[in-house]
Amino acid sequence: MSNIPGDLKYTKEHEWARVEGGTVTVGITDHAQTTLGDVVYVELPKVGDTVTKDAPFGTVESVKAVSELFAPISGKVLEVNGELEASPEDVNSDPYGDGWLIKIAPSDASQVNGLLDAAAYAKLLENA
């Protein structure tokens, strides 16, 4: 059973979003990192780039595959987790903490309301 924190929002593509004030932190879920296996490289946008809801914004490469990352909301990239260049394994060891990917200033904060809550994401995993 995957770890699914109740205070986060989720996408069907297995990204999570944490809303804190006017910032949304994005990462991949415990289920995603488990499915990928050992993460060896993460490609992320640059600070100041714009991301679009449901569009790819980067990739995560594991020993098994390269997978695209999809933005849960649209907005401007405020911060990128630069620690992942040296320690991409943080995505595996702490997907909801040190393994975060980017922080976004939402262009439309109401897009968060369209994301899955923890119960809906758990149901998605059960039916997968």
C-alpha cells in the first residue's frame, strides 16, 4: 500500500501538489517512485519558466524507464529542487519531502480544486 498523505492533492499521472499560501510545491507520489524503481536523473524546468496544466514539464529517469512529469496546474516556476542533480535518489527515499521537484506560482489557483484528494487518489490506485 502506497503512502498517500491526506493534506495533498494528486493527479491521475501520479504527481502531488501541496498548496502553501500562494505557492504550489510539486512532486511524484510514493506509488510513482515505487513503480519507477531507482531514480538516477531528474530533468526539470528553469526558474522563471512557465508550466501548463496537464502538459509535460520535465522527465524522471530510473533504472527501468524515462517518464514525463506533468504539471498539476499552470503557472510560473518559482523554485527548482537543485539538490536532485546530486541526489536524484531523494525522489525515492522522501517523495513528499526532500524529493520535491518544483514550486509554482499558480496562474489560476482554482485549478487546484480540480485535482484528486487523497481518497480519490487511493481509489484510482485500487482500480489500476
